Amino acid sequence: MSKDEINALVIGRFQPFHKGHLEVIKAIARDCDSVTIGIGSAQFSHTLDNPFTAGERHLMISRAFKEEGLDNYFLVPIVDVNRYAVWVAHVVSLVPPFKAIYSNNPLTRRLFTEAGYEVRGAPLFNREAYSGTEIRRRMVAGEEWEYLVPKATVKVIEEIGGLGRMRDLSSGASPLRYSNEPAEGSWEDH
Amino acid sequence: MSKDEINALVIGRFQPFHKGHLEVIKAIARDCDSVTIGIGSAQFSHTLDNPFTAGERHLMISRAFKEEGLDNYFLVPIVDVNRYAVWVAHVVSLVPPFKAIYSNNPLTRRLFTEAGYEVRGAPLFNREAYSGTEIRRRMVAGEEWEYLVPKATVKVIEEIGGLGRMRDLSSGASPLRYSNEPAEGSWEDH
Amino acid sequence: MSKDEINALVIGRFQPFHKGHLEVIKAIARDCDSVTIGIGSAQFSHTLDNPFTAGERHLMISRAFKEEGLDNYFLVPIVDVNRYAVWVAHVVSLVPPFKAIYSNNPLTRRLFTEAGYEVRGAPLFNREAYSGTEIRRRMVAGEEWEYLVPKATVKVIEEIGGLGRMRDLSSGASPLRYSNEPAEGSWEDH
Amino acid sequence: MSKDEINALVIGRFQPFHKGHLEVIKAIARDCDSVTIGIGSAQFSHTLDNPFTAGERHLMISRAFKEEGLDNYFLVPIVDVNRYAVWVAHVVSLVPPFKAIYSNNPLTRRLFTEAGYEVRGAPLFNREAYSGTEIRRRMVAGEEWEYLVPKATVKVIEEIGGLGRMRDLSSGASPLRYSNEPAEGSWEDH
Amino acid sequence: MSKDEINALVIGRFQPFHKGHLEVIKAIARDCDSVTIGIGSAQFSHTLDNPFTAGERHLMISRAFKEEGLDNYFLVPIVDVNRYAVWVAHVVSLVPPFKAIYSNNPLTRRLFTEAGYEVRGAPLFNREAYSGTEIRRRMVAGEEWEYLVPKATVKVIEEIGGLGRMRDLSSGASPLRYSNEPAEGSWEDH
Amino acid sequence: MSKDEINALVIGRFQPFHKGHLEVIKAIARDCDSVTIGIGSAQFSHTLDNPFTAGERHLMISRAFKEEGLDNYFLVPIVDVNRYAVWVAHVVSLVPPFKAIYSNNPLTRRLFTEAGYEVRGAPLFNREAYSGTEIRRRMVAGEEWEYLVPKATVKVIEEIGGLGRMRDLSSGASPLRYSNEPAEGSWEDH
């Protein structure tokens, strides 16, 4: 990446990393010299909406890219900040310099536009087929989900015991806040 | 403000500052030597419930007071703290010394009473007409809202492109948490 | 507690401490050399779900144990952390070394199991009768609640004016975020 | 302040607000339509280097401006953030929109220049005479200091018992960290 | 503890808990109905000045009191907050209600006096003999230190491998900030 | 990386990334299947000890590895946490699963050993020649430094204007705390 090269930024949560994510990033990588992938909400794990740690998601994506022969990328975990007004500056400090951000999210688009960045629409993919929410639902329900994600994602989830973790998450209350309805036989929140 | 003078505290979010707010503060200012206005939830902006930054709200209020010839006031942004047990001490450290707080909020009243402050009922105003929630709804819906706020508020929102920001906010997912339903065409949360 | 002694950990919010809690801890204390009780969500107070401070809950439990002649315990407030991935390390650093944790909460069980701790099922008690949610509802509604908690809990709530606090909490908006529907006559959030 | 008006930003700690500060701000106010004064390190108080709360400093400055007939200003407390990379965005979100920042601090100059703001050199004043460090030293030592600050500053310090507070600060260890050498007779840190 | 009973508060770091601490607390316990001991800087451990976790210090103190037959006490870890202006409210929310605080630290005395609490001088003890700083120095240097602390402290430090930890601490750089001079052979900070 | 493969962890600040760092990592990469490099103190930038953002350091390292043909690595920014007791859990959640950590820092070694990880000594390199402190000193002093770092580091520092930034850093006070001695002509801290 020289000064004339284009590094593009995309941000997602990747809970887990699926084939729709992969398609989008491959399309961007064809247009740009390199792609920076921000792993959003990096601080979360072990919840039903955010089952996997930033490190586990890092591994899913790295391996999937290796399978695809994709190597012109930067992979950066990004923890949330609680103030939109500083969010762009926060992201910018964590990732290598970039020329454009790809996003279809109106607020992301607005915040980066206000900050003077070029914002491009993200390539479309089959969102009916590929959805993190649906994949997580299938994992908990015991339905097929493996064909919706790269092999690397299947392998990482297998190695870390991810299905067992999600089953636990789907059956119980939060140990931190104790504010959900507790599972049968639990006394902690009562 | 000498030791015998009365400085009164009122706290609001002012998203945005409207004529109901102005009426209340003018009434308090007639009874007291000075009024301290706390701009609550100062850390929030760029959300549908909290579209404007603390600095933008500061400007709305300052200019409206100038239009009204009101000058015996202190204007102080107050970020939230996550613990009620230290909230009064937090507020007290940020604002000039005050003799009384005006509030109709039972918890605010209780917390300041427990801390030994004089708590007074806030003057009533026409809450049917003036409501931040309703004004924000009108701004997004493209209905009339300008007559509900001081001219200063209209001017600030115009200068900062506030209506465009709110339209963006009403159409998209949060870039920070990626946990809402995303807008059409967005892939980040999938 | 020597190296061969068993110190057991249990965690709850104790809002307030009731007879179900007491039964469970007494049962554990019979099986172990000592019990460490973690007072969870220690940073919260003055909300409907978390009315009492960590210090007030500490006092309820200490006195109830004195009434019962129970003295082989450690009582430790534990504030929430926002990341499950570090929660076990956080708890472990705050409490005396322990050999086992008693919990029926699946996620708590999983997190501590992954960290290499022995996890045991918590003894059962009559959850129909004893429930913090139900007791708080009764306190607000003016119904009988005293027979559901140890005498020590009644006395502490009386000394700190706990019923008055809960009545206030049930009638008003949050002073911190101003995002709930405000109480009649309140203007702060409008 | 219309779109063509110049609002200028200056930031200081004002521990306490002295005549050098006042001279600089008056000079800027002559050149611009309005001045925003950021009260830096707003979260600190009760230390030897930062004896006064943000609210107390707010009062010193407001009153001094009233004595001077200065009214085209905005006064905004700014708490520190621990990351320079987001500091400009943090400041910008708290203050009314501004056209230029006055600073002689090279890093402040650089950070705001990188962010696209006009940076101007702050007017010079007699730094031999006016220095917060020297004034605080004099206050603790019982030497003359009043002639170095506006009357408003003297009055506020008197009303809040500021000299007594500083004498305490100069004689003892920190209650928070217990890591300084404790005062004679103190046992807490031993 | 009824409404007429006196609960007294004392705060220390107890790194480690030594005989001077014990003497002071025993003296206070003779004058009052109960004593609340705040374990300050509870978040620190594994540094030369703060080698032991809050949980380890909790255990030292509890056992020492059991050896002494002292049972009218409350033991509460207190994490630091970074603002003196809210420190008293923070402490008050974590500990059972108290009537007086014993301290010889001028700032602690001032902060609690300003907040309306009765502040009493802590009993004197032989500070030449008993000092946490000196005891930690002896532990690292391999000199005698055991006679300066209660047997319970010796036992806890033995059980947790505390001497080994302190030797490590005395030989190396911080893993978190990497800003100290590194130990011989370390490359991380270079 | 399968279950039998060895992923190794090393952590540094890399301010900036130099040839000594590169030698160590290459040596580890020869012994293991992959290396995870943690970029420590990721939140810092724009100070004399920490001039470069995490994103800038990320770019230096990525490019240097590309120059070397090294591709079996994971690169992960790690922000500091203020408590050693949770530091290992924090790191573990951010990085891909690893089998061993290479470190010569005694505390890092101890913390990871206590947590059950295999800790290996980091390979030695010529620390006389390669030192971040010395390189930063040379950059500020205008002496030769380029031969001490990979070409990629030189290029990144050139692209981001790193030398200009460091000259600014070496001449001025902190804009955040205003507690250092200010530069000539600065008034902010006086």
C-alpha cells in the first residue's frame, strides 16, 4: 500500500463469519489494493447475540481468507465506545490508514461522511440466505447451519466447543446482571 | 450571587430545547438570583432519542436566553454516571454552588432531599403542547415543529443540518452495537 | 480454612435478602468449611429492580447470619463487568480463594467450569414462596412481605427508609437518563 | 453567532482563574464574535495541582466576566479522556461549533490542525507575574496571592473555604490511592 | 447494631495486614459497637506496592480477627474512583451505615467532614515498628517480616505463594504498560 | 492451525517496530506453526513514549512481514486494563487460541504461568543495537535511526508524518492534563 493505493474499510460483528460476509469482502478486495476488516463489538462474547470472542472471530476470518487465497487484508478488533460523537476517531486510531469505507448503514455512512471520508455502498449479497441471526438460531435449534459459513468457521466453532457454549447461553440467565428470567432450578436472581 | 443569593438548579436533556423548557426556566429565574441549567445525558448524540450533541444543545439554550434577555444563568453539561448512589455528588461537583433544585421527578427529588438539599416543585407548563418526544417525531415525519421551539433552536438545527441527521437516524441501524434491525441493503449486522 | 478446607462461593443480588437465600446458604454452610457470598451488581441501587445499596445488602446478610449463629462466611460486594470473558477472573480477584462454586445458572456454571473450577448444583428451595421480584412487588403494592425475609432484612429496610425509597422509585422517571416516561407533573424529559 | 460569525475556542485548567487568563480571553474576545472557554481536567478537584471543582471554576470565570462586562462567551467543562487520538472529537462534541482554536501548546496545535481546524497563536501575557502554579504555592504558604487574580476568584475561594482546603491538601496523603507518604500521625497507608 | 449503636469506619490498603493495623482496629472495636473495615485500592494486585488481591487481603483480616475473637466487624473492598468529589458518596454506598470515621489523614478527614460525618482521630500505634512499606521491603529482601504481622497474614501469604509473587514483582517490568525499565533479558519494551 | 498446531503469543508495544522485534518474531515463527503478535498499550498515541497509533503500528508490522515473506501470523491490538488480576483473561479473549507465550518479563511469565499457560523464554537479540527508547530519542534529536528498523517502518512513519509529530511531542505540554511544564509561549497551564 503506497500513498496511491486504496485501502478500504468494512466493519461487521461476524457472529459468526458467514459466506455472505466473505462474498462482500472478496468483492471489495477485487476493487481495492487492500481491505481492512473491523471486528465490531469486540468486547462481547458468551451471549446469544454475541457468542464468540474477538479472538475466535479473528481466527474464523483469517483461516477463511487463507482458504480463499486472500492475503491483502488487515484484521482489527474494535471495541464499542458509548458515544457516537467520537466513534469515527476511535475507529480511525485503531486501523491502518484507509481511503474509503464500504457501508450501507445510514448512520455509519453519515458519521464517516461528516468526518470527510469517502463512503461507498457495500456490494449486495443474498441476505435471505446469509444472516448471522438465522445462523445462530439454527445452531441453538440443532438445525443445519454449516453450509451457510466457510469451512474455517465450522472448524473454529468445533475446536472451541461453540455449539455447547450456545446451548448453555440459550438455557440460562446472565451471571453478570441477573436481570433476565432465570433458568429452571436457578436461585441466583430470586 | 453572594452568600445570600439564591442559585437554583434545573436539569433536563433538551433534545431539543423547546418553549416549555424556556417557560419553566424563565419562571424560576424570576424567583431566584440565578439559575443553573444542567444539560443531562451530555455524552449522547446522533441517536433518535438524543440527536444533538451537548455543544449543540448548549448553543440552542445560550442563544434563546440572549433572545429573551436572560443573563443570570450557568449552563453546564452533565454526563450520566451509572450509579444513582453517587449521582448527586457528581452533579454537585460540576455546577456552581446552588441553594435549591427544582424538579418534579420523584427520584431526583428523593436523591437530593436525602443529600440535604432544598427541593422545590418545578413550575407547570403546557405539556400537551411541548414535548421533546413529539417534536422529534415531527422532525422525522416532516411535520411542523418549528413553532414549538424558540427561534434559536430552529436556527441551530438549521446550521448543523439537524434534520438531515435525524432522517439518517430514523432509517438505520446503530454503527456501534450492530444489534438493531439493519436498514434495507445493509449487511453489517448479518 | 486450611488448604484442606472447603470454601464455597455463591453469588446473588439479594434485592432484598430473603428466606430462600438464607436456606440455600445454610445448606451449603453445612457441607463446607466456609461460604463466600458474593453480592452481585454491587454498583446498583435506587432502581425498582435494585433498590438497595451494596452496603445495605451487606448489613441485611450480616445481621441475618448473626441471628442464625452462622459465622464461617465471607461477604464480598462484586460490581458487574461488561465482558463475560473476564468475569471469572474479576470475581476470583475479589473473593478469598475457594474450592467450588454453587450455581444452577447454566452460564455461570459454564464460565467457571471452563476456568477449571468445581461447579456444584445449588440446593433447591421453595421458589414459589421466595422470590425477590415478588417481594419487591409486594413492597411497592403495600402488601405483606415481611414474613418472606429474615427479621434482619425487615429491620434494615426500616432503618434506611427502604419502603419510602421504593414508593418513590415506583412513581418516577430515572434522573440519570431521562428516557423513561416521566411521572405526572414532571417536565425534565419533555 | 451566525454562520459568518467567528466563535473561538480556548482551553485551560484555571486552577484558579487568574488575571493572565483574563487578559488572554479579553484579547481574543476583541477579535472574535464569541469565545468558548473549555474548563479542562474538569473531573479533578481536591488535589494540590487541581484544588477546585469544575463548578467552582465555572463560578470564578462567570463572575469575573460579569465584572468585566464580557458576555459573548460559552463556558464548558471538559473532562480528560485517556486517548489523544479521540481528544479533538471529544472536545468538539461538548462545545458549540467554533471556527478557530487559540493555543500555543504544540500538541494541541498539531491535533487540531490534523483535524482540519484553524489554529491561532494565543495572545501573550506576563507569564512571570501570572502562573497557576505560583498562585497555588502562595496560597499554601500563606503569602499574598489575591492581587494576581480577579476579585471574583478571591470571592469564590473565600465562599467555598478554598484556603482551608488547600492547607489540608498540602498536609496529607491521598485517601484514594494511599500511595503517597502519609502525614504525621496517619496510619492508613502503613 | 440498632439506631443507637455506633458503627465506625476505617479504611486502609492492608498490603499486607500487619500488627499495627490490628492494634488500631481492636482499639476502635472497644469504643464502638461494630467496625467497618474498608479494603482500599481493591482493584490493585500483583504490583510491588500492592502485591495482594482484595480477596487475599480479605482472608488475612478475617482470619486474624477470628484468632483475636473479634466478630463485630464488616469487611468491604473499595475500589478507587478517580474523582475526590464523589469519593465519599462512593464509599458510603458500599459500606453498612456508619456513625463515625476514624482517620488521621487530613484529606480523608476533610472530605468526610464536609459531607457531614463525624471524624475521629485514629488511635496511635508504633509506626516505627509497623509499616507496610517496610514489611514489603523485607519480604523482597529475604529479611525477617513474619513477626510484624498476625499469624493469619503469614499463613495466607504462604498459601498463595506470596513471597514468590513478590520476588517476581521486584525483578520485572509491568506487562500492562511496558513503560518501566525491563528486566535483564526482556525484549518486550524495546 | 489444527488442534495439534502450535500458535505462539508475543506481546510488545512496537513504538516503533524495529529489527530486534523482527528477529525475535522470525525466530519464534520458525519454531511454531503460527505467531500471534499482540500490539500492547493500543490505546496510546501522540506521546513521546507512545507516538504511533495502534493502526499505524499494525501497518508497520504487516508490511514488514510481507517484505519478509512471513504470513503465518495474527496481529491483534490490545488495550491496557488497569488490573493485573484480569489481564490474562483480557488478552486471551482478544487473540486466537494459543499454546504458549514467549516472554522474558518476569511478571508476564508469572501471570500466564499461574493461569496454566506454557511460558517460554523469548529468543535473545542485540539489545544494545535495537531499542525503542533509543530509536525514539534519535528521531527527536535528528540522528540516524532508519537503519535500526525495517524499511516498512521507515515508509509508514514517512507517510503519516511521524517525525513531525514527534518533534511536536518533544516540544510541548500535554493537552489533556495540562500538568507538565508548558512549552515556551504556552499559557494554557498557567
